[in-house]
Amino acid sequence: MPDTAPSPHLPVRVPLATQELGIWKSLSAVRSNVLAVIPEVATRMPIVSGNTGKRWHMIMDPDAIRTMMLERLDNYPKSIVTKNLLRPAIGESLFIAEGSHWRWQRRTAAPVFTHRNMLTLAPVMTRAAERCAARLANSTGHAVNLLDEMVATTFDVIGEVTFSGDGTFDRAAVHSAIEDYISDAGKVSLLDILGAPDWVPRPGRMVSGKAMRHAKAMADRGIEARAAQGPSKIPDLLDLLLAGSDPETDRKMTTAELRDNLLTFIVAGHETTALSLAWSLYLVAFDPKVQDRAREEAQGVLQGRAATGDDVAALPYIRSIIDEALRLYPPAGMVSRTAMADDELCGQDIRKGDTCIIPIYALHRSHLLWDAPDTFDPDRFANRKEIKRYAYLPFGDGPRICIGASFALQEAVIILATLLARFRFEAVPGHAPDPVMILTLRPQGGVWLTVTPL
Ligand code: HEM
């Protein structure tokens, strides 16, 4: 009998399905946790196929995933459901567009995310880490929900690097419009992925459309004001994107295209990074030996100051904790594609129109690919070359790999190193989080830790 029960020796896990779920059970499972529809056998097999009103396949084989994400990219566009869900919020932006409309936007945005530009943005991350440390210093000896803290800290960063210095831009309003929209629309579309018939009641469709329209109008005004006033002294993501153009056609983004992409950066980049940090903190509290070793590294490098972009390369153990947190709790726990042509993957017939899911959560815990997959062991990443390509996909891969991966990793290392150098984090007994995926894989209930300044 496969074991997915909670264990004191293993960090928390999603209880994967051990029996085939009928359509009704799948629907009720998916409402509470999308990952609970992943069969446990997905951690032991290269492919699992089924039919819940729609034909679907879950693909856990690195070579087949490479085919989908690299070799036959155009045959496996992002699933219609994903696009329909996000389009009202972020338009035909980089995240959603396909074919030539995606290509020119990617070519235009790629230079924004160079290593040099990331280093220029690093002081924003250092200041956000300082502010977070100052808040935590006031909660000495108390249990703190580090999930909320990390969401506040990463929003601090993304707000600052998108619409910085614009007094008229209400970041909190944009933040809540996006959050509300995604959480309403997310519930709708997951039912659609599994092929629920149209008459199945969907929760509150599009209740937050008005707030989203307001947020877009505000973003447009912010972009136009910046375009008129010229770049800030230290260019942020908006300045860089305003200055960019497609190197092949010279095409520049319109205000609406700039806005959709900036909102995409906020949607795709802020909560995901907060989750990586919240899960990393949960894990170092779960394993105090790892925490001590990480603290030694951080204190040795930082000598009392907050981490900067230049410190990141000297903090490899902190980085491997984040890598391992992204393996055990990938914020994008599954991605899905729609097959545009008949194909064969892992010996299984794929028909045009089939939904092809890459359950990153199950891939990262596959017994075929990882030793003791449910164990927390940052040393797996001591030698990155040993990690099999397409077996580890927290940021996806191929041409549509996450454009913000180095931004997110730099931010996570700066914040985690700064906090570990200054505080001890201890688990609060009986308050382990529940890994629940709605659109992203969140620690439900929060990450409650006792924080002690050192
Ligand atoms: C730890 C944090 C992050 C994680 C785990 C993450 C994960 C992902 C994944 C898995 C994809 C590919 C989705 C697919 O193939 O279906 C993706 C794409 C994307 N991400 Fe991220 N992301 C993170 C941070 C960021 C940040 C900070 C930004 C921007 C500032 C960002 C912007 C994007 C964009 C624009 C795409 C679409 C790229 C394209 O299709 O060309 N992400 N991300």
C-alpha cells in the first residue's frame, strides 16, 4: 500500500489519490485541492491517462516532457482553460500568447531580465529584506505567520520594480483586484480542466471584473505618466520595458501591451516567490540542523549586514534550500497543455484535443527519478549537473521557461539569507501547514513559526 500518511520524519505531503476517482469524486477533490486528483501511481509511472468527460494524460517522463516543451512546442500550446482563465486579467501577454505574438513579446522582454539588470534591481530586494527583518524584530518570541510576511515582502519588491515612485498608483488596490480575480476565476476553470459538464454549478463567476478594470485603468495612467516623464535614475522593469523593442522588427509595446505584461509580472512573480520563501522557512524549521548550517553560511558572508545581489554567488547552501523547497513544493504544481495534433508519448496514443498535464508536484516526487523523493535534503543540489534536465521543472523549461527565474531566485536568496542570519525559526507544534493547490501550491493554514532574534 503506498504511504502518503503524515510522518514525523518527512515534511508535509499532499495525500495523493490511491483509488481511481470517479468524475464526481474528482470534482469534489479538485474543489479543495487540485493536487489531490493526482493518482499516487503518478509518482511511480512515466504516464497515467484517463477520461473524466475529456481525455487527459499526466506525463512524468523527462524525455516526453522535453518533446512537449521543446521539440514539439507548437503542437502543445498552453491549455485553452489556462488561457481563458487568465486572459481577462492579463490579456494576450507573454504568459498567454502563442506563436508569433508570443515570440515578439519574448524577444522584447528577454533583455529586461539580463543578469546585469537583475543586479541593478537587487537593492530593492535588500531593502525589502531589511524592512521584513525590522517587522520580525518586533515579534520577538511570538508565533508569526511567515506566509503573510513573505507575501508582504515580495509584494513590496514587485510593486517597487514595476510602478515605483508613482504616487498616484495604488498598489494595494491592484494587488487585491488581482488576488480576488484569480481566486474566483481559478475555481471555475479547474472544474473545466477535468471536463465538468456546463450545468455543474461554478462558484461566483467573474465577481471581481470591475476591480480588475479599475486596476488596469490605473496601470495605464501610471505607464503614460512614466513615458511622459522619462526613466527613473535607476531603471525599473517598467523603464526597461518602455525602452525595449523587438530586435527583429523594432516593434514597441503599446500602453495596453505594457500594462498586460507588467500585470503578468505581478501575477506570475509575486505570490510564487513568496511561496518559495514560506516553504523554505517551513523546511528549515522542520530540520534545525539544516537551519544551523545555513545560518553559519549566511552570517559568515554577511557579517551583520543584509544580503545584496553581489552576495548571492557566495551563498550556495541557502540557494540549495530554495531549490529543494521548489522541488518539494513547486508553486506551479501542475501545468497543462492541449495537444494540437495526434502524437505518441511513452507509448500512449495522444489524440488532437487531449489535455496533457505535467504534474510538476508528482514529477518532483517520482520514485523513478529521485532517491527518497519525499525527504528534505538540500544537498541533492550540491552538484547541479547531477540533476536530470526535465526531471526538475519549478520554472518549466524550453523556450517558454519562466522569464523571471533569475529575478525570483536572486530575491529568494537575498531575503532568506538576511532572515536566517538574524533570527532563529522554530516550528509551532500542531501547526504544520497543509499543502493545497488551487492555482499555486500554498501552505494552507499559514507557516506559523516562533521567531527569536539572535
Ligand atoms: C519562484 C518563483 C516563480 C516560479 C516558481 C515560476 C514558475 C513559472 C513556470 C512553471 C512557468 C512556465 C509555465 C508553463 O510552462 O505553463 C513560468 C512562466 C512565466 N513566468 Fe514565472 N515563476 C516564478 C517567478 C516569476 C517572476 C518573478 C516573474 C516576473 C517578474 C515571472 C514571470 C513569468 C512569465 C512572464 C512567464 C511566461 C513566459 C513565457 O511563456 O514566455 N515568474 N513561471
